[in-house]
Amino acid sequence: MGDKTKEQLLEELSVVQKMLEEKTETQGQMIRKLQMIIANEGLFSQIIDFFPYPIAIFTPQYTLAMVNKAFDSEIESRFISQEKEAVRILQYKIDDTQLAVAISRVFSGKTFFLEGVKNAFSMFSAVTQQSTSQLDHLSKILVFPVPGDDAEITHGVIAFM
């Protein structure tokens, strides 16, 4: 390899590294803001409701604690029943292995950013499988933990982008 080729490779690597650092920083900022909002509930839960991306907040038992309006509008015609309190995340309905890992490991404090996820909405017990392919435009998913006052993870958050 010539010196120019090595220099080009180093420049390209530098550009990629900078892009990854920017993505990581943006994700970190979003996570911190949402954690603060969830922790403070009340007015802040209204902010989550108006967040433009679908968000689902779930418990360690994989039941939905809260979804925002964007989530509702994305799947409103796809719900089998309107009893959202009973909606669960069903691990066996998750087609994407990375998403299944993210959902199960979020309670150990890990954060996951996934791209190219298909049929992600099919994991919810009240959503029909056939209609989820229409939601594939939301193929980027951020899954992160929300700790309680005692630093124990009390909820997981799924943000669809």
C-alpha cells in the first residue's frame, strides 16, 4: 500500500469515527431527556405524549405501562382490542434477534440502537401480524432503561424512529 492509500484510509476512518461519535452523543442526549421526563411524570408525561415518534414504556413483566399518541396513531387500526393496559410484549413474536436481545437485556442497564428492524410492532400482543409490514418505515429503534430512585431499572423504553 502506498502512502496516499494509507492516508486516505486514515481520513475515511476519521470521518466514520466522527459520525459515530455524533450519533452516540445524540442518542445519549435523547435518552437523558426521556429518562428525566419519565422520572418526573405529571407534566412531563404529557411531553412524551406529544413526542413525534412512537414510544412504548414497559415493565420488567413486559406489560405496557404507557404509549404516546404517536404510537397510538401508528397502530390504531392494527389493535385487536382497545385494552392497552393488557397489552404485552411477546418475546416469541419478535422476528428480529437483535430486538429480542435488546428487550430482554434492557433491565440489566444496557442501551441498544438498532437499524433495519422489520415487523417490530408485531411483538405487541394486541397488534395483528399482517398489518405490521406497513409500519416498516419505522425501522430504527432505540431501547433504553429507566432507573428508579434506588438505581434499579423500573422500566424499559422503546422509541421507534
